[in-house]
Amino acid sequence: MAIRSRLKKKWNDIQVGRQGSYSIERLESFNAYCDTTSRTRVILVCLLAPIPSLAIAILLECLPLCHPSEGWRANWMFWIRQALAALTTAFVGVLSFSTFVPVLNLSLVKILTIPSLLSVMYITTMLVASSKIGFPLPFTEQLGNMVVAAYILIVLVLVLGKSSFTKESTCRRYVLRFQRYQYTYFAFTTIYPFCKALHDSLDPTYRKLIVLILPIWKIGAEYIVISATRELEDIIPQTLSFTVDLYSSLFMSVCMSSAGSLLFSISFIVADIGLTLLEFRELRVNAFIVVQLLNQQVISQDSLQSAFSTGSPDLLAMILAVTRDPYAYNIISMTGVRLHACLPHPLPEDRSKQLQILAASGIYCQNITIKTRSSYRISHFFSKSSVQPIEHNVVNVSTRQQIHEPAQCLKVSKAKNDRRSEDFVLQGLQFLFHREYLALVEYIECVVPIIYVIYKSILEMLPNVVYYPGGPGKWGTFARSNVLVFALLEIGSFLFLHQWIQRKFKVSPIYQVAFVLEKMVWQVQSMLLLSSFLLSYELAHHENLPLWSDLNIIVMYKIWIVVTNLKAYIIFLIGSDLYSLNNTRICIKQ
């Protein structure tokens, strides 16, 4: 029993839904978005968000290429293609950087100078490497990511000046946070092609083991991303979903399209359904605790009428009622609730002023990172309380609450009321956090297979298809059908999640997805661009050699030496303290 308890605790600790919660600022921003955005706009945002990155990837494929054997000089169009890809990615990345470091106030000239200079340095390095090592360079995409990662800080220092990155500068802590965030994503874009190369190198008999390894890899990758972005708690769901889950979905789509048997494709689908059911189970447990707190929440008759006037509980309205006026519920302190978000969020003027008043009151915690343990505390709380069985229909619960007499509410002790109000806010914010992550995962798993089918279908009609494995004609009906069946199953799963949450809590997961896609547009588009460029990683000009080939080992050793020397130069230029990524909790006051 002791081993079982430890395993259960470890399993609970790695669940994404227990790694964070919404801040009050993000809650208010999301509520304002729901109030001012139509459903038509939300649907259009969800449908059109992947189009820019897909369009750029297809336009780059339209540039005619020469055969790699003709050498790096003859393939000048390939270098133009690489330069355009680097320029667009760096431009969107700089816009993302400006949101991470708001104190810099980057001008338009600097925003254009940084990606231009970075692209020139990148292409120059790749040309020199091709002339010295040979063309095509093995794993060009991975080498490019390593070069860009090494040059980023050099370019920032040249354009913004060294004073912005010293220990005394107010920008330093923001830059360290962005550096950790960006390098985590670069790591996944570097690792993904190696995983695909490993899959292709395996004997078809042993490829089925990938189905068993993929869930373990996802759990480990999620742990790494969460550890690296702990200081960015509000955007952990989008960071996780657009790294681990996006590349997992892309990997599954590629493997299913090249699968020789239907059984192999079904095994991938079954594995994905199993992971989805585990996430649904965790979300259901979280939702059940929220329902219990809704059932025991004792508030005024006016609040009950406003919250349940439509016959179903409005989770956002009830949480906001407590967070906006905690004194009305006799709450003195909410130490487990963050007031400000890790990144600035757009807010109406009245809500912004209200946040300033709440910040001055000292009720809320000002730290960016709080490890959420509300689930354990609330479960422990309920284990000591006598709770009547609750129907799965929340409407019945709310109706039962409405007929309570005021005298019965007054019998509950004041201390318990205060604690229950605080627990309700904590669990509600954690539930919104978990639901946002699951909604983004379902959205990505719907979109990625469709984008992959569109990309491969258009590529089949372009001249550059001859430089991909198999050449023209490889993308057949069987491959297309496998991926589309996977996409249809994910669409059904997403619609089920939307209906279930909407019916129980009157909060739409589609709105949460659109909120992230629209309000965090530069972060999302930056990640989508990098992933869309990986669609062409099998291009012959990228020379994806077997992992254990002698030439690949020699080239990767040379790359390691070059990157090590670049890092030493950067340390000499701007000081080694910039590379010390510590775990200090950052307190950012708006």
C-alpha cells in the first residue's frame, strides 16, 4: 500500500493540471475577451491562426532548387530560401521578445534591424560551413538552430547595447526568462528530426515500440518544459501544447502517413486516445471538486440569483464575484492566488484600476510562481467534512442551493465560509488553467494533421518534390486517409470537451483557445513558424544521415566545437553572468 501511495503521489505531481493556475489579471483579461468577442470571430481566429505559417512554408517550397550534387554555389536559391525562413522567424521572434521584455520599448528600426542582422550572420556562417565541411550539411535544420541560438545574444548586445544586460539593468531578469523560454523551444525543434531519423532507421518490426515509447517521452518532455518555464506560470499551458504536444502530433502524423499497415496506424490512434482519456479523467476530478465547492459555497441571495439566473452555474462570474471584492466574503488574505500575470495582459481601464487597488490592499500574492497545491489541500479538506453525494448534473446542484433558507446558511460557521470561498477561488483558477491546456492540446491535435495533409498534397504538385524521399507519387490515398482519420477523431474529441464544459460551467473552451491565439499572437506564431519549417526537414539539401554514420558523427563533433567557441566569445563579450539561469522567483509589478 505504501508503494501504491507513493506511485499515486508521483503520478499526481506530474499532472499538468496541478502545475499552476490562472492569475487574477489573466482571469480579468479572459473575461473581458469573452464579453467583447463574438462567436464568429472566435471561430475565424481558430481556423485562420495556422494559415500564415503554412502559407510561408508553401511559398518557400515554390522556389525552384538545383540538385544538391551541384554544390553550394549552384544552389543559391536554396540559400535565399534559408535566408527568408530565418528572417521571418527572427522577425516574429523579436516581436515575441518585446512582449517578454516590456521595459525595453523597442523602436521600429530596432525591430527590423535585429532579424536582418541575425539572418545575415546565420547565412554567412552556413555558407562558410558548407564551403569548409561540404554541401549539403548534415542536419542543416539542427545546425541552423544551434547557430541562431548562439548568435541571438550577440545581436541583442550589438543593437540594444551592453548596458541593457548588466546585473544592474532592469532588463536582465526579463532577458533571462525569455532566454530560458526560447532555448527550450529550440531544443525541441532540434530533437524532433533526430527522433524521426531514429524511427526511419529502425527495422519495421521494431517500429511498433515507438507507440509504447511516445507516452513516456511526452511525460518526460512535459516535466522539462514545466521546469524551464516555471516563472511563466500563466503561459505554461500554451508553451506545453505548442512544444510537446505539437511535435508529438506532427510525429504521429508523419509516422502514420508512412505506415505500411493499418494495424500500425490504429496502434498510434489507440495510444493517443489512452493519453486523452487520462487527461479527461484528471480534468473530471478537478471539475468534481469545483462542483463540491459550488455546492458548499454559501453566498448572498443576490449573488445566487445573478450566478444561477440562467439555470446553470457561471463559473467565471462566481470566481470574479469573490476576487473583485474579497472583503465581502470576509477573506483577509489569498496567499495562494497570484494577482499579476507573468506577462502584461490587455485589460479595460476600470479593471486595471481595480487591480491596482487590490495590489495596494495586500490581499493577493505578488509572486509570479506559486506551486499549486490546492488540490491536495481541498481533497484533504473534504475528507474531513461530511459531503453528500453530488449528482453529475450541476444544474440540479444549483437548483438545490437556490431553495436553501437564509437561516440554514447562517448556521454554517463564518470561518468555514471564508475558507470555502478561498478554496473555491483557488480550485476554480486551477481548473481554468487545466482546461486551457487540454483545450489547446485538442485544438493542436485537430489542426496539425490537417495542415500536414494540405502541405504534402500541395508539395506533391511542386517541382521540388523530386528532392524528397520517394519523389512524386509517394503521397497516396492510403497515407492521406490514415492522417485524416486521426484528425477526425481529434475533432470529435475537441467537440466533446467543448460541449461538456460549456454545459456544466458556461465557459467555452473554444474561447480559451481563441484567447491564447489572439492575445498571445506573437508567441504562438513564432512557435508555429518554427514547426512549419520542420515540415521540409526531409529535403535532400538538409542531408539527414543515419544517426550512427561516421560522417554524421564527425560533422556533429565539428558543430559542437564551433558552438562552444561561439559561447566562449559571447561570455567574453557580455559577461558570464548572463548565462547563469538561476531559479530566482521573479516579482513583476505592473
